[in-house]
Amino acid sequence: MLYREAGQFRTSYADDARIFPLALDKYFFVAMLAFAFIVIPNVASQYWLTALLIPWLIFSLVALGQNILTGYAGQLSLGSAGFMAVGAFACYNFMLRIEGMPFLVAIVLSGLSAAGVGILFGLPSLRIRGLYLAVATLASQFFIVWTLDKFGWFKNYDPSGVITAQPIVILGYTFNTAAEKYVVVLGVVSVLALAAKNMVRSNVGRSWMAVRDMDVAAEVIGFRLMYTKLLAFAISSFYCGIAGALFAFAYLGTVEPSAFSIDMSFRILFMIIIGGVASILGSFLGAGFILLLPIFLSLLFHLVFGTSVDQSVLSALELIVFGVLIIVFLIVEPHGLARLWQITKERLRLWPFPH
């Protein structure tokens, strides 16, 4: 954090292995969660909640799943939006076809459905890697969207091809307002982010990183490649599936298969590259960067040029500047925003002494 660690000593391996080694880290995290759960829903406007905070949390969860697979396990995937689609439509059908299905149970089942599909399309990772694996997962993206479009059962035979999400009901209480949906999304994301943080620090996480760094050596020293890779695909798809269900139920309300396009998969990949590969914090930072930068550029261009310039020209200019900024950022700091944050903390710990 921004404070220094003077006077806070770790005297055992158990202290070093804790998720929050410093007491101030733990207190700061609890205070931040309390602020997010209590203060923000009461002070944030409808626009901030529906247009910024809820999508940021959802895409942070997807980026977290992508980071587990690509950052920690080293398996390049371009099918994350397709797994989101599986979760969204699975949750819709669980709620529709099973009477009295609790929303939280449907969310978990939708994640498990996406995990099953992820394992199926993760099987090629046992034989191929790198760019070839990315192409194989790209095929899953097209196949999933095509299946949801082709078979009307998934959309309850709606002629428009659009599903309307059911109300979010938990323990008999219906979450209707943006603030209430924000609390639901924040609760789910907080639990899964803490689970991911613990997971990557466990034997499972170490096995992923061993396979990522050199899979042949990992197999020689006893790691099971098939189990490790498929587990990474399953957990990553589970996170994407839950995020897809939240995307449909807490953010859009109505959704169609084409909403989960290849463009979304690339955006999710850019989130972890910019935020920081193999970093839990980087998933949140990257999602914020990708979502907020276009809004900032739009406001800036409208402030500079006003309404006299054609909107199509402004939109094209936003895309150009957005792409250039991403390229420049990757050249300046290829390890992402999480690394910049780490460097900032290290310098603050040494200040005012020379670096």
C-alpha cells in the first residue's frame, strides 16, 4: 500500500504465507470493502452504477478468469466471450425451466455449465500450444455463438432471438434498483477474487505456473499435465460463465448471442495484457483502463471540438487514439499497470532516500 512497513515484522513462514502479511493491509482491505458495500450504493448516481461500476466489476471478473488461464497457466485463449455466453444462457434456462430455482444456485450452475464446455474445448491444449491453441479456442467462440443462434430452445424460441433476464431474487428479496444489483455483483466478485487469490498461492497455482514456465520439466518432476491444464480451463470458464450470467441479469437485462462477439474476447485479452499478466490486481486495473479510457476520450474530444465535428469522425479518432495509447503503454511498461503500481510502492517505501 502507500504506507511503509517499518515496525511490522513477520516472524514465521505462516506469516509470510498469509494473504495479507501486514496488519495494515488487512485493515485497509476491510475498510475498502466496507466503503464499497455501504457508501458507494448510497452516494453513487444511477449513471455511475449502471454505466461504470457494474460493468467494471463484471469485466474484472472475466479478466480474472482469463488471467488464471493465460497468465498463471500459460494457455492462450480467445474464447472467453463464448464462455460468458454459455453462462448467461445457462442461467436464463435454469431460472426458466426449474421452478423455484434460487438465483445464487442458478449462478453457480451456470458457472459449472461453462466449466464443462471449457474442459471440452480445453482438450486440444494437451497436444497444441501457443498460437495454435489460440486458434482452437477461437473456434469455440464461433461454435458457441452459432449454437445459441441456431437452436431456438436456448432462447425459449423467441422470434427476435433475444432473451429477457428474470428478476434477481435472493432469500425472497427482489433486487431491482441499480444500487441493489451493484451490491449483488460486488458480493459475487469479492468472493471469487479472494478465492482466486488463495488459489494461485496454493499447490494448484504453483502447478499452473510450473506448466506455464516449462511444461516438459513440470511433467518430469511429477505434475500431471492433463489434470493441470484442464483444471485451469475449467476454473477460468467457471469465472467467465458467472460473469456472463451477471452480465445478462445485473447489467443488460436483455441479451442476444451476438453480444458475446469475438471483439469482446479480444477486449478481455487486452485487459489482462494492459493490467498485468499473472496478477489479480492487474485484472481489475486492466478492466478499468479498457472501459474508462474510451469514455474519457469521448468527453475530451467533445470538450475540444464541440458538436461541430461529425460524430463518425470523432468515433474513428477515439479508436485511433485508443489503439496508439495501448501500443505506447505496452512499449513503456510491458508488464502492465500492476507493475507500475508495484514500482510506485517500492519508491514510496524508500522515499526520501535516493533510489
